[in-house]
Amino acid sequence: MQNTRSFALLVALAALATPLAAQQRASSDSDDVESQQRPPRLAAGLTAGALDRGASASTQSLVAIVQLQPRSWLSLSVAPGVERTTYAGGGLGRVGGPKTGSTGNGLADIPISAGVSHGFEPLPWSPGIAAELTQTLAAGSITSGTGVGHGTTSFYGAIEATPVERLSLSVGEWRPLSSGSGNGALDVEGALSLGRATATFGMSNELGTPDSGTVLARSIAGGIAYALAGPLTLTVDAGHGLTTGAPRWSVEVGLGTAFAGLSPISASSPLRRMKKSFGAGSASGSGYSKKPR
């Protein structure tokens, strides 16, 4: 019953996306170009996804994203969710993790983020910079496998540019700021505007020291974002691990206004959407066994 109420709350939050999209829609030609859309001041979205780690674990998640943009350069977001994880091979090296063969479900850890960005459009290639600080609340349970058992803090910094019309490229680094927060990652991403649709792609490389018996994660991801009506956007993403340290595969479908357009600090790429849905574990499985100070 508790999980049912959690799902209902998430759906209600994400339902805000539809009326907000209608209010924000403009009558310009840019309505037909997904990459030129911008999330409204208050945006929301809902993602449903699945992730498979092969012989070790598999996860299904449902996450609501609520995003507030009080200034054009400032974005605040929270992403509560529920997840179900089955551990075929133990708790991925996490101290106190679930036993082999166990299944846990419930609330997932909740990331709360504050991001800033600035563009230099008069310059060639229209470069931009962005930074985001994320504090994750330990709403999940380490014994059931839906959380890491403690709060974590991480920082993300990125630069982006548009070398040719319709093509945007970015490089960003995730860095843990607290112990037990997992390893960092270097992400390289690109987006190609196709009118009402935007094709996105990226590669994530785990940085740091792998846990004993594992290797650093490396994965690729791709997706399509389609503008349904103004900023209301449908997304379909898929990822594949290139090393055994990464999830073998992951898929995700999203709907909402929080996914509109291109931004280095919003959920506008497959890698960032998957990190919202599955946490940093979508790109890294190491570094969580270190006890927090």
C-alpha cells in the first residue's frame, strides 16, 4: 500500500507537466524545433526505466522530476522516485548491502540539485559553462538495495559549444565531494537537432579506483527527444556497458516539460536522465563501500 501511494504521488507531480506546457507554448516557428524549446519556470517530468547489471543485479525505477528556474541562469530540481532491485550476486560491494538472491523495493535516494549556467553566444561556436551541486537524501534502504544508506554530495561541471549549425557538443565531469558517494565520471555528449526531434548521444567513463574484483565502468548511451506540444517532450533512451563495471544495458522512457531543449544542467540528455533515474550507479558501481566520515 505504501508503494502504491508513492507511485500515485509521483504520477500526480509529473501530471503538472501537461498544463504547464500548454501555458508556456508560444505561437512562433520555434515551437516545431525541439532543441529550441525551454522548460517553463516550473517544470516537471516522469521517467520509467530498467537497468541490468548481468549476473549481479537488475533495477526498475519510476522517478518524478520537479524543476524550478527562478532565473534564466539558475535551476533547482528534486527527483523523488521508487525502485525495485533484484540482487543475483550480492550488493555490488556495498557494506551492509542486500544478500544474494534478495529483492528490495521502496523509495529510492532523493537527489536535490542546484545548477547555474552561462552562455557566451556572441563568441564563435556559442560556448557555455555550467556547474551543479547535488545533495542526495538517504530515503532508500541499503539492506533492501534501494539506497546507499547515507547522504551523498557531488559536483558537476561542464562546458558546451555548437561547432556547426544544429550540432551541440559538451564535456562534463561528475566529482564526489563526500566519502561513500561513489566514483566520479567524465561524460562526453552530443546533440543533433532534427526539427521536432533531437537525437542525443554520449559516452561516460568512470574515474577513480574500482572496488576489489571489479573494473572501472565505461558506457555509451543514445536517445531521442520529441516535442509533442511546446515544451512537453517525449524521450526514449538506451544505454550499453562497454566494460563489466558498467550496467550491461539500460532503457528509459520519459514525458514532461523538464526534458525540453538543450541544457548542460537539465535532464536534456540520456546520461543525465539516467543519472536522475538510477543515481550515479548508472555510470559507476564502485566507491560506495567507503564508509562516510
